[in-house]
Amino acid sequence: MEITLFTKCLFEFIGTMILILLGDGVVASNSLKGSKGFGGGWIVITIAWGLAVMCGVLVAGPYSGAHLSPAVTLGFAVAGSFEWSAVLPYIVAQMLGAFCGASLVYAFYKDHFDMTDDAQTKLGVFCTIPAVMNKPRNFFCEMLGTMVLIFVILAIGNNENTPEVGLGGLGSFPTAMLIMSVGMSLGGTTGYAINPARDLGPRIAHAILPIKGKGGSQWSYSWVPVAGPLVGAALAALIYVAIYNF
């Protein structure tokens, strides 16, 4: 297969779609009324999100590097490890993949969405909601969580240890462990979006899909899980370059 920019974007789309299908899927399984997975808890969610990233990496890694996140793409571009000309195409592919993945979750769990009365629970399947609404603090949490994620990814890939730039170059298992660690340690405040596509794509799906009794999509908060991860990714890349090129 000839690996063109289109090919890379196609696999970013597919990998991100699988990531969100499985990631939002575990939230639906845990929180929607009548699901056999109802009440599984935070540990189940964080483990499943790590494995969801692993699955996306396994699919997209050989072809696109498996960024699966605008934050990862931006971080590598700022660090000088990814061409700026491909940043926007990657981000578009990731957003579309996230939207489609969330839409599939709705189709899969539609009966359970219909059985669930609480609008906030339905929104929480699609996107993040902070435990305590404090937008400056929420922004800091998203920024710091993403800084840890991107810095560790860059550190693991240091000194030509990996053949590909991106999550795919790290290997699927270390990537899954990293996501689980961030989620368990730093996810309790905001639900750890740490990925603008993971939050914004599904939030748009929530706004568009004909979900019974869905309520609003909390657009006043939506900038936090987008801006926080992007700022965190850029800062992590700058710190990494400053330290490792010292």
C-alpha cells in the first residue's frame, strides 16, 4: 500500500473512530439504564479507555503513526517531529472519526438511551463533564493531564527508539498503560478528555443526533477540553525540546 497523506488521514479517521466507539461505549455500558454493564465503576472505565486507545493504535499505527488526537499531532509538530503541512488534515480526520464513533455508540445503545431519563448521564456518554464546574481549574487540569501525556510520549520515543512518530510508534501496550495511568491519577476532576477530538467530535454528535430527552450539550464548557489539551500539548513539547536538547 502506498502511504500518502490521504492514506494516513484515512487511518487516523478509522483509528479515532474505533477509539471513540470503544471508549464512549464503555461509558454507555456503565451509565445507561438497563445495560448489563451498569455501575461498573471508574476502574472499568479507565481500563477500557486505555484498551480502546490500544485498539486504535493497532489499526492506525503502521500507516499514520496513530496520533488519534489533535493534541498529539500538535505536540509532535511543535517538537519538530511532524510536518506542519499535515497537521490540519490529521485534525480533520480525527474529528470526523470521533463524530462517527460517537454516532455508532448512540445507534448501538439507542434502546438504553431511550430508557435513561437523566439528560446529564446521556451527555456524559458523549463528552466530558467536570465533577466540579470551575472552568479555570478545569482548564488547568486538562492542560496538566495532557502535558504529562505528551511529555511521556515524547520521552519514550527519544533517541530514535521508535520507527514512527506518534502513539503507534510506542507500541500498543505502553500506550494503553499510559492512558490508564493518566485516567486513574488525573482523571477525577474533569473526566480527562486530554484529546480535543475525543470531546468535541462526540459533543457535536450529541447536539445533532435525535436523542430522546437529551437536554443541552453544555457548549459554554466545551472550550475547556479543547483549549486545555492543545495548550498542554504545546507546552509539553516546548519543555521536552528545551530539556532533551540542552
